[in-house]
Amino acid sequence: MSQVQEAPLQTIAGSKGIVPVPKVNARDLPYEAFLRDYVTTNRPVVIQNAAPEWGALQKWTPEYFKDHFGSQTVEVTYGVKEQLGKVMDGVLASTAEKPGPYLHKVIIHQHMPVLLADLSPENTYAFPMRYCSPLMPKRFHRPDGYLKLLIGGVGGKFPLMHYDSDNAHAIITEIYGDKEFVLFAPEDTPYVYPHKNSPGTSQIDDLDHVDLTRFPDFPKATQYRVIIGPGECMFVPSRWWHSARVVTTSVSVCTNMIHSTNWAGFVDISCESANGRTSAAQFAKRAYLNMAGWLMGIAESVQRKFPRSSLARHLSYLSPATPGARRLNYLKSSLQIDAS
């Protein structure tokens, strides 16, 4: 049985109330229990000591990035590019009154792959699941789970309260400093005022000073608030609204995940039509994704029921059900390359 701790929370002015986000130590939360108790039920949780062997926990600071990557130009936020050294200067100078930049557009595999060695072995709970499947359309085949680097100074925050695209889950692993998360459940969507033309982003841009004349129903929403520190990871379930604020200068990484239980939502979002009409191409895309999901489900079911069978090992290529199955596939691929 998982040993759950309740994190201390504070109430946002005007909101309905608070529900504690549980904190569970990784030693008390086997991966199967994480899937059963949180992923399948779409409930948030903070996992402690999720990646204790990561070199990043000993190395990554704003000064480290300035010293080693200061001359590299990166995309910081929407439409803003800057040398990383200058970004880190802004992060270190950031205050609650004058927040500095919040870096959130660096995809590590694409932009800074040398950092991957510091994130090994893999954080089991951040396994991207169906993003790893070769059955995914090319645009969505992301075995890295869109692994992002996030860095901000005191008072910095992600620019939008939102839920993640693709109907995906997210895991944010804190490496340095402290970060505060505020979440709202999917059923409170009407009370956080989504943009009409961008239903995954909220019109509310300052949760500490909500304009109740513009957003009168916001007090009906229930908040979930928690602060995470180094070695802790925040599981944000699909369609959960969330915002993050830096408490002390913060470095973290974020990964997205698609599981069988949020697949139907992924299909719906992927096949949305701007004008509300379904074209032949969209119909074909939906049919393909439904078939792919069915095949992935069979592959995952065989792996769960007969984990030691040769059939399970072969089917794990279609949709690895565990991080271990994916590592085995990579190992087999490496052996085949070496043999050739």
C-alpha cells in the first residue's frame, strides 16, 4: 500500500477551496500502482525520489548552463530567441516584483542532446507510453515524450494557464530549486474561462489577482496547489488545467505521455475540424488512429498478461507497455546494428 503524504497548500483568493495533492515516495509506488491509482483514474500526484541517480541533480544550475552553453541561441518563449547566457543572467536577476524570463521552448533531444547523459537512467514514471509506438503518425511519434528543459527565476511563471495538447498527461521533474503548481480538474473547465479560439488555454493570466468582474464564476472552481523540490516530480493528468510559478530559482524537465485511457481524447483532438465538418481525410485519419489504438491495446494486454512470453517481447515493439520493454527494444536494435 502506498504511503501518501498531504502537501501543504494555500488558497487562491476567490476560489472555492483546496484539495491536497498527495506526495508519495517512489519506493512506495511501483510503476503498476502508479498506472492503476493515478494514470488510469486521471488523478494528480507528486512522486518523491523519482530519479535519484540523475547526474543533473548534482550539476544543473543556472550558472552551469551559463558556463557551458552561454553562447548557444535558444528559443525562450513564443517568438523570443536569445543566447542562453543572457537568459541565465535574467533568471538570476529575477524577483517577484520584476520576474525574469521563463525558458520553456527547448526540446532537449533536438536542441541540447548532450544533456541526455545527465538524465539517465530514465525516470520510470515519465515513460511516454504510446508516443513510443511506430504506429503513431510521424508527427506524433515522439519516443522522447517532447522532453523539455524548463528554467526560471523567482517570480517567473509559464505564460499561460493551460492543459497539455494531444490530450496528454505530463510529468514535470524538479532538478534545482522549488516550483509551485496550481491545478484545476477538468470538470471545473467552465470556471477557468477557456479562450474560444484556443480551448486548451485560459483567459485568466494571474491566479493571485483574478478579476472577478470578468470571471465571476471562478470562485466555483476548486484548486489543487503544491510546491515541489529537487528530485520530486509532478504528475499532471490529461485535461487538468495547470500553471507553474517559480518559488526559488528553478530548473526542471517535462515529459508528455499518452496511455490507453487517454487515447480516445487524443484521437478526438487529432481529428478536430476547424469548421465542424468532417472531410474524407479526417475520416480516414480517425479510422487509422482507432485501428492503431486497438492494435496497441492488444500488444499492451499481451505484455501485461504474459510478460515473459516471446509473443509479448515481439509485440512490445508495437507499443511497449513498460519502460523496460522499450529499453529491451533499443538493446535489440543496437545488437542488430552492431551485428551488421
